[in-house]
Amino acid sequence: MLRTARNTASAVADGEARLPIDTILVGDCIDHMNALPAGSVDLIFADPPYNLQLAEGLTRPDQSKVDAVDDDWDKFESFAHYDDFTRRWLKAARRLLKPDGAIWVIGSYHNIFRVGTALQDLDYWMLNDIVWRKANPMPNFRGTRFTNAHETLIWAARSQKSRVTFNYEAMKLSNDDTQMRSDWLFPICTGSERLKDESDGKVHPTQKPEALLFRILNATTKPGDVVLDPFFGTGTTGAVARKLGRHFIGIEREDAYVAAALKRLAAIKPVRADALETTVPKRAAPRVPFGSLIEQGLIAAGTEIYDERRRHSALVRADGSVASGPFSGSIHRVGALVQGAEACNGWTFWHFEHEGLLRPIDALRADIRAQMQLLSA
Amino acid sequence: MLRTARNTASAVADGEARLPIDTILVGDCIDHMNALPAGSVDLIFADPPYNLQLAEGLTRPDQSKVDAVDDDWDKFESFAHYDDFTRRWLKAARRLLKPDGAIWVIGSYHNIFRVGTALQDLDYWMLNDIVWRKANPMPNFRGTRFTNAHETLIWAARSQKSRVTFNYEAMKLSNDDTQMRSDWLFPICTGSERLKDESDGKVHPTQKPEALLFRILNATTKPGDVVLDPFFGTGTTGAVARKLGRHFIGIEREDAYVAAALKRLAAIKPVRADALETTVPKRAAPRVPFGSLIEQGLIAAGTEIYDERRRHSALVRADGSVASGPFSGSIHRVGALVQGAEACNGWTFWHFEHEGLLRPIDALRADIRAQMQLLSA
DNA sequence: GGTATAGGTGAATCCTCGC
DNA sequence: AGCGAGGATTCACCTATAC
């Protein structure tokens, strides 16, 4: 029997009539996932039990006891049991994903290799492994190993042919205009962000920082997407999803975590809608054929166009093709041919003369797109 | 039939009468390992094929072709075949290790999860996973994923009860007196260190940097130890072992690699024991991209920011971009656009309001850096 | 002889749409 | 489904050449 805790009046969209959006489902994650409709979820974030094999009673050099993860939910009899559990929840998760859906799983060296192998065996398609470098990891108190200063995340598509969401431009521009790398630096979750119980202890032993989820959801979901977290804990995924205008479905077994998550989620304020807007990336911008530049008089048939260094030139013809020596065809084809290259982006390769300077013809396309924007507004 | 290439007159120690020390064994690594005496090796370093499964023909944005790893030795029919190969060589390797011996294996997300699972299944005992962060990785040319900027190493003991060598003090000393962490930063192998053939091409497609092996051997072997490398390639492990006064046994199948390794090893001069200390680069201030200020809650999405004289303003958006009138993009890009300038340092140009006063957003970056410094101290 | 510019390159599972 | 065409995409190094 499944119990459902609903924390908000949920706006249920068409076609998602049975999807318990912005809700925590209380109980076993495999049972709950199997009861949800197939192909209904955009992204899954999972922070499964790590199967830590800790010896009893780790103490710090000052003899104080380390509050280790020793909860029952992290206990498995063997790798075989852990693998069985892992494969069952990953299989249930895959059924829930839309064809272009993706999954994130976080883990440590105790379990991430089992998870990665299972993902590959279940025909997920690996996209990246990401390293969360902890700014403030727990030191290795015994001085017997390297400080365990990172955790590993796997980002995988539902299948090899899935065309997953990746907000490349957002990642790049938020990273001082260079590509976001696979190694991320964040502090662990401490201070006021860390949920405390009545006796001021941690509510959850492995609460993840919101910054981590912020980057994940920003990078691999769109506003309005549905994000499922089968190991919801105290609801970090839900909290960030709400802030970012995404929907969540949480599944959690422990009542104490559910209670803490509900309280936390009730206090979340979504960010302003206009702060969720993103720059339209070039690849999502409407297609503008070169011919329409000529039709609209932005460039005249008979004009000569050049590459940046004037090593090549071509003649713009009335039918939207260009000609250069023995070659003629599209701006792309001719750009490739004159260079002896396989391919070429004619929009950035070719330039026209304007007040003695060369400007890429892509600037004219941008003018047309701006004009289209105005007209449709 | 096994062939043996011996590059030096080897000093054979007592009890190691049959151990081909400081030698390259030419041929299949599993055959060779099975022919060596059990329990005779202190450490194994292995850089096995990664099973990359690359598609045809990746080009850079400038249309130049990427010289991919397409060697036959990296081709496997399926994960099952790769697993079978992995388990066979790891089993042979384990037989060779002394009771307190250990192994290092390096890989990428294509193979490292298979390797890690196999290690655990074969009763190796995992000690750390280590992340080699590449200072200069190849970018993601298509803008479809995060830059694959690291590789993963696993350090594992022969068994749970092995008492492995770990030179904790040496690591701490060489790391500004703080514990060495599990994330290591090194450049990839380029320049004069990279072995070139007659036509100036690379001899081996995946030559590892000596700095990586330096740290590994410094951390987990003692002078005089025997280090086996079953995928010897052009002999980085052997070169560093000799420099550090350790013995090596290399196994390699490809004659071209063996020839290059022999030539390389012949030129190695072991350094004096007292000169083994490595110089440690000063830790640079961590780069803090604007997006991480939002992720970490130092500035909220939806906040307005201004230039010093409030002539311009912009909206901070959740994805790390800012928007001002018709412009949106990075803090730098939009700073330039609103001024009509070519470039702009957004960190000093944009300000936020704090108790009625404008403070540059650069102050928030300084806060994050100070916080990270504190946390890691 | 330094300095500026140009060119090359690295373990990479690297596109999308319409016919 | 496969195919062809449009057109999107790069960072930190290194070396060589030109002044």
C-alpha cells in the first residue's frame, strides 16, 4: 500500500493526469516507480545508498567519535545484493524516462562502479562522469590514505539515441565564457543550509548542497520539466526544482526525512519568472535561408563576398546560390570547396564589404531574426 | 613462446631469482604474468585499453581533424568481451602481488566502472579513487557535453587485510603541509616529454605524464620496490621507477612501443636519493565563475546589478546569464554591449546594492575565495 | 635576441532536420 | 530507416616563423 504526501496543490497538466507532480511519495522507491506512468519524466536525480563498508567506531585524533553513516538503509549483505537492488531501481527508473530523458546518479568509490556498470548493462548511454570536488572534505584521520575529497556523478541518457537537454550556452556563459568542465568545486552542505533536528543534530547524514543540484538542473532541464528523485531524503532536489521553476516528484521511505522535506519545501520561493529566461542559443534560433537575405534586399545579387582575409571571393547570384571560379552552390558548399574542406559554415565564413570593412553575412541574418522577433511580438 | 627484451644488466636480488627485473617482456600480458612467480611484486600500475567506442571523424570548429585513438588494441566486441579480458588480467595480476601489495588502474568513464566492479569482485580492497584533473584537456568541440577534463585512477590493495605502503608524511610535506587530496591537477603529456616518431608524430596515442607516475610511486612504493606495468606502452612507469630508485617489469605487445621504451629507458639517469623531492607548484587562487555565485546563493537570481554610476542595469538570471534591455549573456559580454565596447571585465563593472551602497560583484568572488580558503585550511 | 602572430593538437563514446 | 544538406562547435598549451 502506497502512501502519498502532497505538499502543494499541484497544477496537473494535460496528459500528465496521473503524474503526482510536486509531491512526495512515501514508501519503497521501486514500488512507487513501477506504479507511475511510463515515459513521463524528463530527468531523474538519484542519490542512492552508498553501501559504505565502515569498520566500527572511527574516532578522530582527539578521541571524539565520528558521526558516520551507519543507518540501516545503507546496509547490504554483499555486492550481489547491492547489485540486485541497483539494477532493480535503475530498471524501474528507465521505464519512467521520456525517450529523450536522462539520469544523474551520485556515489563514492564504494558503490559508483557498481552503479556505472549497471547503467551500461541496462543500455543507458553515458554522457559524462562528473567529479564533485569538495572544498571542505572530512580529513583522513588515520593518515592511511589520500583525503577522500570528491564524489562522482554519472550523467547518462536513457539510450544512445536520446537527444537530451544540455544548456551548453548557459553553462559556458556562467563559467566566464569557457566550456564547463567535468570537475566541479563546491563546499559540502553545512551552516544554515544544513537541516538540524530538535537536538541540533543532522536530520540526514548525507544532505547534498543545493549548489550542486542548481548546476545539474540548470544544465540538463528546461523550465517546467519534471524531475524525479527516488531517494528524496530531505528534499534538496525538490527545493532547487521549485526555485528554478521545475516540477519534482520525490520518493522517500523514512517518515522523519519526509517531514523535514515538507517543511523545507513549504518555505521555498520560486525565482522571478523573468529571471528564468535564457538567451536563445544559435542552434535553437529559427532557420533563415540565405536566399531570403537577397529577397529582402539586405544583400544584392551581384555582390562580391569574401572570406575574412580576402583569400577567396564569391559572387552572390539572384537564386540564392554563390559562385566562385569553377564552384557554385550554397554558401556552405562553396565555402567548403574553395578551402578544400569537408564542411564549412558559410554564415561565418563569408563577409561583405561595408564602409571599407568586412562584416560576416551572419550579421545580416541576425538583423532578419531581430526583425522577425519584433513582428511576432 | 615469450620473448624477452632486456635493457639493462639486472641486479637480481635474493629470492627473486626468476624475476626479470628492469626488463621489458614482449608479448601478451596475461601469458607473461602467468609465467612469473606468485607473490613477487610490490605494486602494479596498469593503463589498460579504455574501449572508447568512438564514432568516425570528429573535426574541430576550424575543420581540422582530431587524431583519434583508433588502434586495434582498443577494440572490443562488447562489454562482455571487455569484462572477460579485464577479469583475466586482473586475476593474473593479483597472483603476482605480495600479500601487502597494491594496484593502480587508470581509466575513463568508458571502462573504469567495469574495472572497479571487477576489482571488487576479485576481492581487491579499494583504498581510494583518484581524479586526475587535466590542466589542458581537449575541449568538447560540438558543444554537446561537459568538457571531459579528467581521468579516474583506482588504488586498491590485494586484499582487505593487506597493509599497503602509503608514504603519508611525504605526501603531506609535498602538499604545503596539508593532507594530499584525492583530486590531482597535472597537465597532459605534451612538449619535449612526448615521444615523437621520425615523421614527428606521436609514438603512442595515450602517453601518460611522468608527473602522474611520480606521485603514485612516491606515495605508494619504497625505494627498491618492484613495480609491474602490464600495459607498458612507451615506458613511462619504467622511466619514473628508474628515476626514483625503484625496479620495474614492463610487459608490452607492440614492437614499436617496446623499441621506443628501450631507447627512452637507456637515457634515464637515476637521481640521487636526496634529490628526489619534487617541487610543488604554488596553489593558485581558485577560479570562481559568476555562475557559482548564484549556485551558492551569494547573489540571487532576480537581483538587479548596476554599473558604478547607475547608467546601466541588468537582471541576474538563474542560468548565470544577465540581461539588460535587448542584450543577454555573460557579465562580461553584456557589460561590453551596454557600453558599446569590445570587451569588459564584468567583475569590476557590475555592482550590487547593499545597504544602499553599490559594491562590485568582485567583492562576492573575494568572499567565496576567502571562504574556500578557510574551509580547506 | 625578445616579441608578436600563426598554426598545430590532445584517451572524444561530440548534430539535426527533412525527405 | 537511411541519406543528404544545413550549419553549429574549441581550450590550454606547444612550436615555428616573422619581425
